[in-house]
Amino acid sequence: MVKKVKSETTPWQEALHGQAGAGPSVESRPEAGDEKALEPDGKNGEEMKGKLEEAEKRAAENYDKYLRAVAELDNYKKRAVREKADAIKYGNENLLRDILPLVDNMDRALEHASNSTDFEAFKEGLRLLRDQFLGCLQKHGVEPINTVGKDFDPNVHEAMLQVDSDQHEASQVVGEFERGYLLSGRLLRPAKVSVCKRSEKGDPQDCKVTVGDGQNN
């Protein structure tokens, strides 16, 4: 009869056996509390979703405002171009409206002159028409340029002749061939004039006219 002998293991053998049966090490996993912290709770998720929807709504509103602003700017440009064209086309409307009564007066004067032999009356009527026309021009900023007896000003005068005269100072305007006009202080048309050139002899009877070249001196 064989007697079984209980084997005894030493502590170092148990430790070695435990390491062999443990197998490969397993990567550590987060604890239950850590997993719960990583997952967003229901309140935070709803808040983020609401903020996202609000941001999308604001973006849509801003884009709509942008489209409206672009359309308004385009309409403004078109309106500005149209108004500029109308201003050029109808800019003289007020002036022409004031001239039309003068045309009516001239028609009546011509009709009266055809049935009358009074030349003096016709002449007086023509003078009145001229005064009315000048008044209309002055209303719209047109003013005549004073010339005779004034010092020659190349900015508003155009010298046509040089005249030797003892009745005027040198470079004074002696006569006017064509009246000049200003428009609101700006030269509209220069006055064509003759300019005094004092005689070197100083003889009052010596009055010599020199034809100029039509340029300002």
C-alpha cells in the first residue's frame, strides 16, 4: 500500500505560480465615477443645443440683413445715376420756364408791329423786352461785366484794339464791342473791348487806333 504524501510548497513557489497564472497585464479602465464625468448630462446637452440653435438663427438673420443692404445699395446707385441724368437733361427747366413769357411778349410785339407804323412805339417795346430778358438772366445769376472806364482786366476782358487817347489812363478800357457776362461770379463770356494806349507825343489831337490780334494784353 502506497502512502500518499501531501506535498508542501514554499512561499517562493506560490509567488512564482501566481505570476505565471496571472497572464498578460490588462490596461486599466476608468472607474464608474470617471465614466459618468465624461458623459454630458441632460441639462448641459440641452443648453448647448439651445445655444447652437440661437447662433444659427442669428447667422440667418445677419445674412438676410446683408442681402437687404446689398439690394438697397444697388438701388441707391441706380437711383443716383437716374437722378444725375435727369439733372443734366432738365437742369435748365426753371430758366426756360422764365424765358417762355418773354417769347410770348415778343410774339405780341411782332403782331402789333405788323399792324402799326409807329416805329417809336416798337422801339420802346423792344427796349422793354430787353430789360425783361436781362432781369430774367440776373434772376438766374447772370450779370453783365462793367467795362468802359475800368482798368483792363485780362480775366474778364478781351482786348481787340489799342487806342491812343489823352482822355483815358494807360490800360483803361475805352470802348466795348461785345458785352461780357458772369454766371454766379464765374466768367461766362469775356467782354471784347478796346484799350487805351497813351500817345508818346502827348498831343490831344492825336488819336490813333491800332488793330490788335484779338488776344488779351
